[in-house]
Amino acid sequence: MGLKLPYRQNFPIPAVINPPKTCLQIEIPNHPDWKAVISGLLMQPAYWFNWERTGNTDGAQCAAVWKEVYNSIDWGDMSCCCEEKALITRVNPDTGNIEQSSDGGMTWQTQPGGIRSLIVQPVPPVTSGVAATKCDAATNVSGQVDVWIDQVSNDFTTAVTLLEFGLAVIAAIAGAVLVVITGGGLAPLEVQLLAALGAALYAAWGAGKAVFDAYWTTEIKDQILCAAYCNIGADGSFTEAQFTAFWNDVNSDLPPGPAKMLFMGFLSSVGMPGLNAMAGSGMAADADCEDCDCGICDPMNWDVPSGHPELGTIIGYGEDWVEVQSAINTDSLYYVTIITPAINICCQIDHVELISGTYTINTAGYDKCNEERTIGVPNHVGDPTTFESGNYFQFSSHTAFTWRIFFVP
């Protein structure tokens, strides 16, 4: 009985025989024997008979393409001939975060390191979730912004050149987010931040101290305070999503100018960690944010999740309430779910009144601003109940019901 050779599978002919080249970097065992093995493996596509037969010269063309690739390898260190592209940076227009690209802007990644990596995020000052907590933390943010403004204003006087001004602004940023940077850690940070803030530094330096100082009116500072208050979490700290919402609110609300450019660069440089350090600075207590109209708790801003009729229907709006009707779901329970568009802001429901039907489950409330919890609900028409703050509430019952949900004015 003769020896049966194993089946050999040739390389399939690619859809495009000679596309543009790209670079692939891999790690291999660093030993001459291994390099010889790798070299032999990489040589195989350079032989025409290792490609599929198509009845024409496709295999020979593929072999010629690969031979050119093979011959371009530097077999001394097995490096490829890829052209190095300069690292470029940008501020993401949607998130406010600083990003970098190593492929000419085709793809972007969050910039590693920087001042963010040096910031120690504090434990939120208090965690009771009451409005004063948010206001104190937001006022802390506003206070640290004032620290930054005062320092940058002074930098116009002390700096002689644009470079000196830029380095002084970086020191002001570090001071505002409560970071102490030693000389050894400052040099690489300066290079990174100067690149990110370059255009803003140039514009602010060119406009001068008088223009910078005139920009910071009480109205603009109040806008920053309210943007912090309306986006900060109930525990007095920011998530990444809440930082993005704050950054976008400030970016859209503040008037244009060199001072704004520099301030937005400051926020992008420190990101969520920096904002939390500012919020936890502990300077404010019993602050007043009553003039901040966040607007999100307007009843008209609440609705049933789009495309989910099984989660109920809003059948009416009032000055301080919405009226909702349950709908049956696939689990044979009746549901009502309401959400706000801005999922990062907690709102207060004052109470709920049962208008019709019977509510037969008393443990169906969820609060996505804090942790999931059991919430008491009315079982009889006219019975009120009190809720904690949230941006998402869901209730279910064995029977159909209609509720009127009241929001705190």
C-alpha cells in the first residue's frame, strides 16, 4: 500500500493582487534559529506554485508582489520599511478630550499620560445626594476656575515671550487642579501641553492681558458655575459622560474669543479627573445655586423611551406633572418607564398619585443616578408617595394603572 501524501492547500488568490502597502509589526523570538524559520515561512508566498491555479498568471503575479515585499525587509533587525508618521493631536469636538493620531488623522485614540495621569481624584466632599451637595461641588469648580483666571492674568505681566507665557499657563493649570509637579515630571508634560494648547496660547498672547481680563465678566463666570451644577452628579463628582456634557455646555454657551479658547484647552487638558479635583477642593459650603435654571426637570422633558410602546404612554402634561398610562409587556406585567434626554442629570420627583387602576407591586422603582433601590408606591387612588432624585424611573404591576407624576418646581 503506497504512502498517501497529506492534502496541500495553496494560498487563495486575493481580490486585489497589488494593493497599497501597509506596515505590520510583530514580536518574534530573538534567536538566529528562530529568525531563519521566520524567514523561510515568509518566503513561501514568493513562489508561484504556492498559489491557487486559476488558468492564468494570477499566481505568478501574486508571487512577484510578495517577493518585492520580502526583499524590502531588513534582515539585520527584521524591521519593515514603514514610513514613520508624525504624532498629531486634537481636541475631540464631541467629548472635549485630547486625542492623538499616528496615522495622519485616520484614527484617533485618547492621549495617554499628560496632566490627567498626575491628578489624584478626591472622595466627593459629601454623598447625601441633596441639592446643596451638588451646589457646593459646582461652586468649588467655579472657585478653582477663578484661581486659574487670576494666575493666567498675572502671567501676561511676568512672561516676556510666548514660550514663557505658555509654561506659566501650564503651571496655572496644575495649580487649579491641585497638582504639585516636580521639575523632573514637568518637562515631558510641558511638551505635551504646549502642543495641545499651541493655537490657544498664541491667540491669547497676541490679544493681550486687557482682552483676557475683560472677557471674564460675572455673567460668564455664572454660566460656568451653572454648567457645573447642571451636569455634576448627586454625589458631587463627575463621570466621563458628565464631564463631556459640562464641556459641551460651556463650549456652546460662552461667547467666542481667545480667553475662551485657552479656557477650553484647560478643560480638555485636565478632563474628568481635573474637574473632580476642582469639585472636591473643599472651599465652598452652603453655596447657593438657585439662579441656575438647568431646565431638565421641566415635565415636558420627560418621555417614554422612544420605540418602546410596551413601556407605557404619556397621555398628558401639566405645569408640574406628567400623566402616564401603563402598557402590557412580554412578561404579562404592566409597565410605565419615564426618562429624561440628558441621562447624566438627576431630577426630583415630588410624589406620584394613582389616577385609576390598582398598583399591585410595591418594589419596582429604579434610580439610575444612584443605586437601584426599592421605592414605595401608592396602592389606592389619591395615595401619594415620595421619591428620591433620578433620571430614569420604571414601575410594573400585575394590573393596568394610570399615574400622575409630579416634579419638584
